[in-house]
Amino acid sequence: MSLSEPRLKNPAEMFISWSGSKGKFTFYDKELNVNVEFENPIYIIPLDELATIRGFHDKSQSGIYSNEVKNTTKEKFVVKAFKGGTITSGLYQEIKGKLEGGDYAKSVYAAFISVNEDKTTDLKLVNLCLHGSGIGPWIDARIQVDSGNVIILEPSKEQLKKGATVYYSPKITKSVVRKDLLDRCIDMDKDLQKYLKSYFNKPVQEIEQITESQSADIPDLEEKTDLPF
């Protein structure tokens, strides 16, 4: 980091996650320090898909987070708890039994579609984090990030149970390709890839520092909000 090369800032304007305990997608409002729930379906066009670790750390009663990786068999995770420090580090296969409440999560960068009153369409770069009960529906939808399909993310009202625990899974469906938006999405992805190229070209120690600074965009969970499966 220097005056001419400041620390990398994640370009996502909104960080969205799935709450399995509430059955809703939420985003973290950093200014208000609260999670805001989406009551209506969300429409996105995926740009890229990475992997990270999310969860809840019982020992420190705080959330778990990590850096992002492209390839879990070649790139190492550094896993931390907000109030518990570093938990473990290494390739996923080496550490998956040492995560102390953390689990694999998908980190999807996408163009968030919103329609204005005058019917014009806005696109915003967002990050969607899916773990626990949120991953299965994404995999089942067979989403390919290079397809250009609009993906519809919907809250769920159907209760599921594992033992005494009640939880929800989202409804995730693949819709049409919006050719009228693809050029704008490609431009957005070009900017995203410049950021990711810089991110992955950094030394491991610097990526850890970047992750630490960017953790302010992730809410420090005060309780378990999803299931570790």
C-alpha cells in the first residue's frame, strides 16, 4: 500500500447473503450497522463465482469470514472470527474439519437489476454470499456465470427441519438472457476482473490485510443465522 497504490477496495456496492433462519435474503447496511431484509424477489446477472468461508464461531460468539479463492484445491484460505482471531489456514481439504463453525460458501459477484419509475434499468455490482441452506438451490439451478441468464432469488415460506431446528432454503431459478443488458454487464465484469487480478496477484500476507480491511462490509453475526450443512 502506498499513496499511488492504495489498498484495494472491493468494488461491490452491496453485500447480500441468505439467512436460513429467517428465510430471506438480506444485505448489510454499513452506515446503520443492521441487516436489511428483502421482501420481494431479487434479479441478478452473475459475473463471476468465487469461494470463501462463512459461519459462526461459538467460542468467541462472533461471525467467521475468510479471503476469497478461485480454486479451492490450489489456493489457501485464511479463516478468522471477528472476535476470535485466526482459526486456521490452508487448502480447503486440509482445513475443512478445523473450521470451528465455518463452512464453504459461494461468493458470487453479479449485476443487480433494478427498474426505475421511468422504466429505465439500473445495474449495480453486488456480492452474493451463499452458505448452508443457500448453496443447494444455487447448484440445483445449474447456473453458469458465462450464460448471461437473469437469476431470480426469492425468499422462502416453506419450513424445513433438521432435528429440532427449523430453517428455510431460498427459491433460485434461471430465467431469460437479457441481451439488452449484456454489454453493460460485460463492461462491469471487465472492471471486476481488474480488481480480482490485482487481488489474486498480491502476496498471501497482503491478501490477508485486504481481507481484514474489507471485513467491515460483512456483519459480525451475533447469533447463528444458518445451518452448517
